[in-house]
Amino acid sequence: MDTFRVTDVDSPAIAFPDVSFEIVHGGFAFLEDTAWLVARFPNVAINLEGGSGYLCNAPRRFAELLGTFLSVGGADRIYWSVGTVALHPQPFVEALWNLEMPQDLVDGYGLPPLTAELKRKILGLNHAKALGLDVPGMQSKYAGDEFAKRTSLAPPWSAPA
């Protein structure tokens, strides 16, 4: 299990405070250790690849995983990813969009509700900010393109003939 531990992040995060570190598969294993890194280092972010697999078969487990990162102040450093190769990511995106934080976790642990704003941040705005992308500028620039004109999503695995 040593290759999956996150104990090697502390020293570089301290030594290079201006460098951003992204823990891929964050929380899939060693959830509490990973959350403490997020709590202690503002230059550590979480990539949900791996853990997002819980969305479709164990949504409460995913809510607990996500809630752990939210509880330590990680809302601006959680990055969406699914890492799907053989599956289309649309069901996972829709599952996150439709997910609500279980009320007992909100009441018992003080976790925030999963608002549309928070979900947008997780689904891309956090990563865009980290990459220095001007999302409003891009939205304005591409407002009239073929994708902006769509009123619904294309079916998974579809492409023009």
C-alpha cells in the first residue's frame, strides 16, 4: 500500500509553497490523510478521479468522501475527474449534478449543501482558476459557436456522420 500513501506530499508542499500539487485519486484511499494535507497546505488540491466511481454505485460514500474535503476548507481545490476509458463520463457528471449532501451529514457534521455554485466549481471552475483561464472571457468569445447553440446534450458516444 505504500505506493498509494500521500505521506510524500508534505515535504515538497512545504519546500515549494508557490508550486501547486494535485493528488490524483484523492480520497479513494487514505481519505483522512489526504484531507489533512488539504487542510494544512493551500497549494495542495484534490483530483476526484477514482473516488468519483462511487457516484453511480455508492452515492452516499461519495458524499462522505466529498464532505471530508469540504469540511477542511477544500471547496476551491477540488477538481472533477472520472478517468473513464471504456465508459462514457456523462452518467457520472449527471450523478454529481443530481447529488445532494445527505441531510444527516449536513445536520450532524455541519457539511454544506451541494449547491449548483459548488458543483460548478468542482466540475471545472476550480481547475480553470488554477490554470489561469478566463472563463467569462471564453464564454463571451465562444457565445455564438455551435456548442453554445445546443439546447441539449448529444447522446453519449455520438458524433456527426
